[in-house]
Amino acid sequence: MPQNGVSQTQDLENRRAFLGKFASTVFAGMVMGGAAVKAEEVKKPLQLPSQAPGGPIQPELEYEDVLVRMQRELEAAQQRGVTPKWVMVIDTRKCVGCHACTIACAVENKLPPGVVYRPVIEEQIGEFPNVSWRFTPRPCMQCDKPPCVPVCPVGATWKSEDGIVDIDYNACIGCRYCLTACPYQARTSDFGDRWTDGTPGQGKMPYEELPMFEYGKEWKPEGHKSPVGNARKCHFCRHRLQHGLLPQCVTSCIGRATFFGDANDPNSLVSQLIHKPNATRLKEELGTEPRVYYLV
């Protein structure tokens, strides 16, 4: 009996040793083979799919993150000496519905509950079993013919030369006419709600006291210099543009589905994208001339 036990132990150890050597050999071959494949792939130019359900995808520069190109074009537009015409392009084929842009926008602009500058509309399309999801980010369209502007009784909102529709929080009286006039529901009202409202034994958190810097000015959460009671909306992060930075929704997009730049530059990425056959705009039939385009 002891001899049988010793024999069984030795057999077990031999099998373990054999399997260990076999696994090591296979793993080494996989690593070496994988390294060889990667080395060959690195030498090849970047290739994106030439055809997608909605049309061709815009190829990026070889080995360059599209954010780098947009940042470079943004700096060039601001140094050109001519007022840029800002345009945003959203590729709905690349949007995965992660809502990172919505959250990044809320953090950047210190948005309170109920105020959303960039909602993402989720739609289930098709018929069972061929069903899929479509995600459509919907910021302010920055219309060239904005219906929200002429209805304002105090002239608190206007179309700027660079294409952005601005709001003067000091002039706005909170009548909400512009909210009704906007066919894209891009405006919301700030009723002064805070994230900690109704929390037992909890006062305002430090982050709720931080100022915001929309439109290049400093605004307090409360008091005379506050947007509370006013209409609010996306402004392409004008305060970031003034410091040479891309809008926060652009830089936070994990799928690189949002593009931004100067339409006055015919060689810019956005100028190329808006002339694609699959580029469209929401509710073009209304004649509002939106400056946000979608690739479908």
C-alpha cells in the first residue's frame, strides 16, 4: 500500500510537470506570435472601415488622435485674425450612449438638478428580432436663424458673430418664451435647486458653492450674479474656447463621436465632414439653419 501511494504521488507530480512545461511552451509561442503580428500591424497605415451603414467614416490622420487635429485647428482658427464660424458634428454611428459628454458638461458648467445642456436621446429602432439602439446627443443647435432670439422681450439672447447663441444672465427675466420657441428643447430653466436639497442634517456641499465661468464671466450659485431664475443652454463651452480649449463634450467622448472646429477653414475636419453625403441636420425643414450636423 505505501508503494502504491508513492507511485501515485510520483505520477501526479510527473503529470503536473508535463502540463507546466506544455503550457509554458504554448504561452511563449502565443506571446512571440502576438508580438510578431503587432510589429507588422504597426508598420501598416491606419485603416478605418471604408463603408458603414450610414456611409463612409471620415478617416483620421495616420497615428494621430483626432483630438490632436481638432486642437491644432482650433489654435489656428484663433490666430487667423478672422472671426471663426464654430460648427459641431456628431457621428451617431460612433456614439455608444455612455453619457460621458452629459456628465462632463454638467461638471464643467456646475449644472444644478434639472438643467441639462447635452442630453442623449435613446431610441430603439427596427422590429424584432432586428432591433438596435440609436443614441443622439442633442446640444443647442446654435441656429443661424434662431427662433429663440426674436421672442425675448428684453433682448437677453442673441446670435454672436462666431455662430454661438449667447444669453445674458443679468438681462434675462426668466419669462421662458425662448424655451417655448426652441423647436429642439435645448433650453431649460434654473430654478435654484441644489443636489443636497432635502438631505437630512446636510448643508450645502463645498462643490455647490463653486463659481461657474460661462460666457467668459464668473457667476455665483446664489446672489445677484447668479443664473438662478434664468434660461440656460449649451454655449459650446465659450469660456474654454476663449482659452484655446475644445468644448468639454468633445474631449470627454470615448468614441471620438463629436467633432468641433471652424467652418470658415475649408481644410478643417468639420468642413470636410459637413459636406459628406450622409451629413444632415435636425428639422432642417423649419429653416433654422442649425450649426450642429449629424453623420447617420
